[in-house]
Amino acid sequence: MATSIKSLHEKLRADSGSFQRLQQELQANVEARKTFTQQATENEMVLEELKSLEAGANVYKLIGPMLAKQDVVEATSNVTKRLEFINAERTRLEKAAEGIEKKFDQTQKDIQILQQRIAQLSTGGGGGATADSA
């Protein structure tokens, strides 16, 4: 019985480590999505400004410490492509977050089951533990 409790404690320790790694991974995902959302908003504003320009208007692009003149059509195309990339990244990150959250929830359930089993074995009730599916 002591061996069983010891092995359950080891499994609990491993699952707790996984749980913490998943928390960190989810937090990093949230931060990345926040950054891409901010970039998307900024680029959408730039695109709206570019669309509202009159024909022949001057557009400048900051390249290092220098402003370089750029064609309006080229600037609009660049911003549109950047928005497509940003939105694709946001979609990828959202799907990744869903996967992380599923693993997170499953690990949390596994930890609860292990804690219940350890408690049962510690109090002398050796029956199999079941987890609520809530």
C-alpha cells in the first residue's frame, strides 16, 4: 500500500509539473494573441487612412532612421499582406489555445483523481476512485 501511495505521489508530482507548464504555455499564447490583435488594429487603421488618400498623395515609409517615398498602391498592398499574415497568426494561436486548454482541463481532472485516490488510500479505503465528469 505504501508503494502504491508513493507511485501516486510521483504521478501527482509529474502531473503538477505538466499543469504548470501548460499554464505558462497558455499565458504566452494569450500574450502573443494580444500583441497580434494590437498589430491588426493598428494596420487596419493604416489601411483605412491609405484608402482615404487622394490620387497622387505622398506616402512615406520609415526604413531605419530614414523616410522613403512609397507608391500608394504598393503601400496599400504591403499593409493588406501584413494584415493577412497577422490574421492567419491569430487564427493559428486561437486553435493552439484550444488544444492547450483541452490538455489543461484533462491534466486538472487527472490531478483531482490522483488526489482522491491518495486520500482514499491514506484513510484506508482502498476502493477505486471515480471522477465526476463535471
